[in-house]
Amino acid sequence: MFKNLFQAFCCLIFSQAIHAQLQYETPESVGLDSKYIQAKVDSIMHRGIIEHAFPGSQLLVAKQGKVIFHQAYGYHTYDSIQKVDLEAIYDLASVTKIIGPLPALMKLYEEGKLELDKPFSYYWKPWRHRKDKKNITLRELLAHQSGLQPYIVFLNEVVKNDKLKKRFVRTYKNNRFSKQAYSNIYINKRFKNKVFRKISQSKVNQNKVYLYSGLASLIYPQLIENITGTSYETYLRNNFYTPLGCETLGYLPFLKGFEKNIIPTEVDTVFRKDLTKNWVHDENAALLGGVSGNAGLFGSAMDLAKMMQMYSQKGTFNGKRYLKESTVNEFIKIQYPENNNHRGLGFDKPLIGNDTLSIESAYPAPEASSKSFGHSGFTGTFVWADPENELVFIFLSNRVYPTRENRNIYNLHIRPSLMQVFYSASKKD
């Protein structure tokens, strides 16, 4: 009995400690105007829902390490049955890139196990004999300066005449078809090799200009496993998610009992022939069994806030150091400004000259500092950290419901407008 009480007490203390740096406070506690914020955010969110930018959304903003705004709006879908709540879990899409493989790559870099300016082919053998790829560096890959093409639709290898090829896909699980893409879709475990081979054979733009590409992100999980000798998911859990207290953050959420609180994404008429929920929306990630570096992570706003707060604090959270300050500083700075490339290493950055642009042209918000960084996701997700202004901004939605053709989240400038509120609010008396 005493042992159980002691364990419960320790769990309580641990839980309180984990949340210590992200306690809920009022906007006024950090010098912001709560009435101004509430009115502006409500107006932007309600317009987004009315004009079908998304059926529902969630916004969490932390300033000076305090959560000063965290509210949910709308419903999971347009049928208005299930309301979005603060514990909702979202398909993070490309936000995965900076929350999944990137912290692992940063840690391996600072441990001397990866070098940014050494040819990537030194670590990834399939590229050693590819003339157009053997000299590409990890720095170029992470800054999208490598010349790799933006995307390969691997679904084209699996679907023919609106039917799934039995060579790669089955409706039941066995030793060969062990990677699960959906409730009744299992992928040949060797399909991953085909993905790597197609990437190796893909064309490279030799001009070395900024061109966003998600292809290397498909490789990173395997690279991390090769270097560490540990499974990619285990490495992330042990080094980041568990010690940070990120209870919802991870891949394959259907295995964790979160189904009721997972926000659905698209009504898929091509691959899954169903409303995609509990499973990754991105087809390339799905064909890799749901675990990928380009997409596949699911998580709550609070868990994302912890990761972004750690980055914002240059590698520390709640008194524990996860990454060296020098590592974070290297990865969050613009790498190739001379090429008008505004990207950091893995991280997205404000446009060059962003502070001179209107809300319609800026990315993200005009007043986001040049030292800020983050990433967006295709499903309607967006995370950003501004160390200079001690601001962390988490916006989550399912703008792809019921179809990815919904683009009003961009047309209405929802995310930059919401972010700008929290810069403008600081000017109020």
C-alpha cells in the first residue's frame, strides 16, 4: 500500500514538474490585452469556419514560457456532431519534419555522428554511385538547396486503373505484407526499398537553387536507425518525447487508444476509399507503414508547445538540456541568404524582408522576428517559435476535410492573421 502511494506521489510530482514551464496564465500576466486578443481571434476563427477553411481548429499561444491562450473552435467535421476540445489530436503532416527526424538529426550532429558539410552519400550508401547525388551535403538537403525534386507520388506504383496492385498491397497481414497503411490495407515490407531506389534514381536540378523537397525526409528515419542501432520511434521517445512529457506525440495513434479524440482528415476516394481518421493522411507516409520523416506524426497542441518551447529556449525545457544551444542556433539560422533561400536547417523561416510585407504577402506574420522559425503541414497545421519575442504559436486544423481542394485557409490568410494578433496585442495599454 505504502509503495503504491509513494509511486502515485512520485507520478504526481513528475507530472507537475513536466508542466512547470507551460503553466496557464492570463495574457495580462505578460503585458497583453486579453479582450483585444479574444475579439480578434474569435472573429478570424469564426470566419474560417463559416467560409469552410476548416470545420474546426485549435490555437495555443505561449509567451515567456506561459500558456496565455488555448482555445478550440468548431467541430471535427461539418456535420457539427463532435466538438473540438483542447485534448484533440491532429495529423501533423509536414510538421513531422521538425518534430520527428530533425531533433534526432540535431542530436547526432552535435555528437559528431553526422556532419552537415560532408557528402550525404558518406552516410547513405545508395547515393555513392549516383553522379548527381554523391556530393550533395546534409546541409543542402535540410535547407532545400540540394536540387532534389519536390515529390514523388509513390501511390502511382501501387494503384492501377483504380485498383490496388496485389504485388504491393493485400487486405490481410502476413510476414511479407506486414506494414499497415489503413485498417484493411497492408503493404509489402520491401516496398520501402522501392521508395529508396526511386529516390536514388530521381533527377536532380544542377542549378542549386531553393526548391522545397520532401524526398530526403523519407530517408531520415532509416538513416537514424542505421547510425544509432535503435529503432527510429524508440530513439525519439527515449531522447525527446518521454522526458518532455509529450504523451500524445508519436506515430500510429490507433495503437494507443486515442481514436475518439483524433481529428479526421480527408475523404479519400482513391486509395483508402474512406474518411481518413486514426491513420496518416499523406500517401507516401502511409505506404511506409505510417512511420516516415515527411509525415505520420500525430499529437496535441500542448505536446507541440513543449517541443517548440524547448527549441525556443535553445535546447532546454524544465531545467533539462536536450540539445546544445550552439546546435539550435546553427539549425535555426538562414543558410543560403545569397540565393534568396529563407530556410534554416529543416526549419522554415520568415521570408527575407518579411517585416516590410503586408499580411497578405507575409510569411508567417509581418512582425515575426527574423530569428523565428517553425513549419507548416499540408493538413492545416502550423507551429512557430519566436525566441526574440518569447512567443510559441501552435495552430491546428483539418483544412483538408472533406477534400484537399479546400484552400480558404490560405485565401483568408488565417494563420498569419492569427499570429499578428499576438504581436499587435502587446501594443495595447
